[in-house]
Amino acid sequence: MTDSEIVEKTIAFVKEQFVGAEGGHDWFHTQRVFNNTLRIARDEKVDLLVVSLAALLHDIADAKFHNGDESVGPARAEAFLKTLPVPGRVRQHVVDIIRHISFKNSLEGPPSFESDELFVVRDADRLDAIGAIGIARAFNYGGFRNRPLHDPDIPPQTDLTKEAYKKSEGPTLNHFYEKLLLLKDRMHTQTGKELARERHAFMLQYLEHFYAEWNGRA
């Protein structure tokens, strides 16, 4: 089986797994992350099969939809990869990326795993969390959790620990300050940094309009 056939088989598997998924974490999110990954990878010296598989499987079982259990995603990805003719080193690398890709893990302290492939996929995933798409995803998930859009009496928490972040139930607008606006300066690849700047600027403009409309000034 060629690498392209392995990727196509993985795409089919992921699409099947995401039937009925929440709109911000569905197949289309994964597809965008996959496309971002290929775009970033053009300028990086990375294993294309590793980043492709990691991008496609990175959200196969997001912990937030599994009672916070962070072991489900890596285990499900590993089980699937064992059905494919991929080398053990590739499988392990992909699983390690999935274990360490999430923003909340960056709140724990120094990373226990890093690789150029992780940087590419993580930047690709973070790009989909900011800009116009990121705004739409934030409010979609907030609605899914029945959270208020904004509450001036509940300020954002900008010094969250990993556990506090996982348990946060604040208004959706707080998420901009607790995560989204922080991502531009946490990009690793040059392409990721360049793409993030424009998306970050768009979010700042959006927030300016949001507050103006909220306070009856627009």
C-alpha cells in the first residue's frame, strides 16, 4: 500500500468517525487542519506521512467529548494505525503528536515531547482556532455547551492551569483571552507565524466591533 493509499484510507476512517460530530470539531475541522498541515509542510523538512496521519487523526477522540479522558484519542488512533502497513516508528510518532498537540498541555510546564512534525501539525491546528473560522468555532462550541456569549461580570482567567482550563465554563468571549489571542505568539513554524498574524488582527477587529455593539456604540 502506497503512502497516498494509506492517507486515503485514513480519510475514509475519520469521515466515518465524525458523522454527527459537533460543528467545531467535525470532519471539516480535520480537513482544514490537514490542508493547513500540507501548506506548512512545504517549507519544513518533515516526514510527510507522519504529519498527514497526525493531522487526520489528531481529533479522533477529543478529550472534551470523552469526559476529559485524554487517553482515548491516542489509543483509538493507535488501534486504527495498527490496521495499516505503516512502520512502528511512524505509528508511535503519530500517537506522540496526538498526545501532545493540545493547547491545554502547554499549560503544564516544559514539554515532555517535541518534534518538527509536532510543530507543523500543532501550528496547523492552532490556525483553525483563530481568525474568522476560529471565531465561528468558538461560538459554535459555546452554544453546544449552552454558555453565554459574554458576561461583563465574569472576567477571563489569564493564568489558568491545565486542570482549571479543562473545567472552565466561562462565557465564550472569555475564551478569546484565555486561549485564542495567545496563539499567534505560540506558533513555531515561519508559515504558521505569517498566517497567524492576519488571523489575529481579524480577531482584534472583531472584538472591537463586538464591544461597540454590546455597549450600543455601533
